[in-house]
Amino acid sequence: MKVLIVGSGGREHAIAWAVAKSPKVDKIYCAPGNAGISEYAECVAIGAMEFEKLAAFAKEKKIDLTVIGMDDPLVGGVVDVFEAEGLRVFGPRANAAIIEGSKAFSKDLMKKYNIPTAAYENFTSPEAALEYLETAKMPIVLKASGLALGKGVLICNTLEEAKEGVKTLMLDKQFGSAGDTIVIEEFMTGREVSVLAFCDGKTVKCMTSAQDHKRAKDGDQGLNTGGMGTFSPSPFYTKEVEEFCETYIYQPTIDAMAAEGRPFTGVLFTGLMLTEDGPKVLEYNARFGDPEAQVVLPRMKNDIIDVFEACVDGRLDEVDLEFEDNAAVCVVLASAGYPESYEKGFEITGIEDVNAKDGYHVFHAGSKFEDGKLVTNGGRVLGVTAKGKDLVEARANAYAATELVSFENKYMRNDIGKAIDEA
Ligand code: AMP
Ligand code: GLY
């Protein structure tokens, strides 16, 4: 069969790698793709938001299944455009992707269906938000309701900071219209875990757990980034926690979406905080995590095409998801200065040495070919994933592998997966 993947990051590289392993697949296209993805897929110069062009391409090439990796096209309705053309596509429609596209929607959904999450209020007027803050307990969390590249969340320790935050989000519009509505919610503490789950509208099947490291510097210091590394599984996500989440969070979420006339098909990503009062939902995403996919997919035993098709056809109940009984760590190699300003265009060497080893994968995020050479082309450049029998071994393997890859201004965190020492 022929598969089209939409997106251009490390996550889409991991998806393309998993798809390429399927014996059912004989041709992969990726729009727009990246240098690493071009090893398995023909990359085509169509942007992820060019829905009509994507659908026309899928028709012309007789694509059997399109997989959408990114959030923006899902929230914007790319699946609806494909379905209207009679094309098979994996991902939620716009009316279900809203679970990521509007935090105000997802908070109201959780409240209505008693799904555990932080107490909150939604605001569309800055005056009302400021008035509410006057009597609120600090610290407090302010969130732009719309898509903000994972950066629209402000943790405010004082009333002054919180008032400044309302200004940033609602008046200065740092995240554009994403801040037209904001969620103000209770500050929680605890371990964070990411759980990705396949869904077919009725059934939900969880993948193995993961945790990412969002801050730029060691010890969770520095600015928020798109993710500096991940590990899987999370030792804090015990069998007991998993059972609680299955009963009170994942299935109720999928049932709630179905009851609202918004059946969710695709990958539901639940960001959890394991608080003293039990697991609570921090956020939902409507797609694989990046860089969670880079540690979860290499551990999956199933043929990913079988799982995608079962989701699209509404028969996920027939699938048993299986994961290797090991661990994986992904260390992101970034350009020094990320997420602020950084230089690019430096030659990258050594990737083949990592990929030649069994259980190791370099996933590309920001690289390109220039005059026949692979060069850096973004803030996050590569994700170096290694497996091991446990997290300690996987971490040692991943860091050893990062030594094999070189480029000028290479920057990484040195403590990815360190939290596991406390488990
Ligand atoms: P989100 O995009 O909603 O997952 O938020 C991004 C990050 O902000 C999370 O990964 C948490 O580290 C932090 N965060 C979000 N909501 C809260 C909360 N209610 N209490 C404490 N930290 C939070
Ligand atoms: N790693 C967080 C995300 O993909 O949103």
C-alpha cells in the first residue's frame, strides 16, 4: 500500500520509520518531510496547512492511508477535507481535535464528565480575569486556550506576576488569538507523565508511558522548549496508576467525546500530573507527542499500519498493543541558543555510526541537505534514541550515542532521564 505522512519533525520521522517497517507498505510519501525522513519516504513540497493540495496529491498518487502527525492541520480540519474527498486518513476530525485546540473546551468537558483535573475558570475578558485573580490563591496557572506551540502556559507565583500574565496573553496577545480566551487554573505539584493512546471513536488502547523534559537547561531550568528529551516507560506510572487512569480518565474521555457528537479517532495524548490526590489531567493533545513518539514507537511490537487501520475502521477492540519489555531514552541535540536565537547551517556528521547499531535511531527534526551535505536547519536538530534493558542502561546508551554525532554549536541537556534515579 501507499502511505502519506503529513509533518516535518522528529515525531513524523519516528512515524515514517515505524511505517517503513510494515511489510504491507511499498511506498511512503511525506509532506513536507525532512532530510532524515527522505531515507524512507519521497518528500513532497506541500505544506501541512495546504489541505486541498494534500488531498489532491493523495488522490493523484492513489494513497491508501494518510497519517497526520501535527496539531495545526488536525485542529484546522485536514481530516474533514480528506474524508469529504473519500480518502482514508488517520487522525481526529476538527470537532474532536478541539480537545487540543481549545483548552477552555477540554476543561469544560472534564468538568461536565467528572474527569479529574485542576480546578479552573475560563475568561474571555481581561477585566474579569483580573478581578478573579484578586482573591485567588497563589501560585496560579494561566493558559492561552488556543494552540501556542506548548508555550502559552504561565506559572505565576505572585498576584503581580499573574496580572502581568493576563496582560501578556490577552492584551499584548503574545500568542495571537490563542489568548482570546484564557484558562486560569489551580497550581498542582507532582510527577508528570505523558500517555499516548490509540482511539477509534469508542475503544481506547494505551501505549507505553513516557515523560518529556520541556525546559532548556539541566535541572529543569531555563525557558520552555518543544522538548529536550524523553524517556519511556515512566517508573512513576505504576500498574495501579494506570488502572486508575483507564477507569477514570481515558475511557471516560473517549465516551464523553462520543456523547458530545465528537467521536475521537487517532492518537489521544493525555498529559497527567500524579498529585497527592491522585492522577489529574494537565492537558490533552490530539496526536503523538514530540519527542514522546521517538521513545514510544521504537518499543512498539505491532505493525503500526494494522493499528492505524483498526482505528480508521472502528475495530480497535480487535487489536492487542504490545510493547517490548525494555526502556528507551531520547536526547535532543539542539543548536546552542535554542529556544531563543541560534545559528544554523553547520555540517552534521556521525549519524550513520549511531543508526548502524541495533536499537539506536537518530530522528531528524531540523536538518537539511545543502550541496550534498547534511547541515543543521533548526533549533532542535536531532533526537538520538537508544534502547536498553532498563532506563539506566538506555540512558547510558543514548548519551554514549550523542558523542558519535558532531556539529558546531551542538547543545543538549545532560540530565534526560535523571528523574528515574529517584524512582
Ligand atoms: P500544558 O501545555 O497544559 O501541559 O502545560 C505545560 C506545562 O505547564 C505542564 O507540562 C506543566 O509542567 C505545567 N503546568 C500546566 N498546568 C499546570 C498546573 N495546573 N499546575 C502546575 N503546573 C502546570
Ligand atoms: N512533548 C509534548 C508535546 O508533544 O506536546
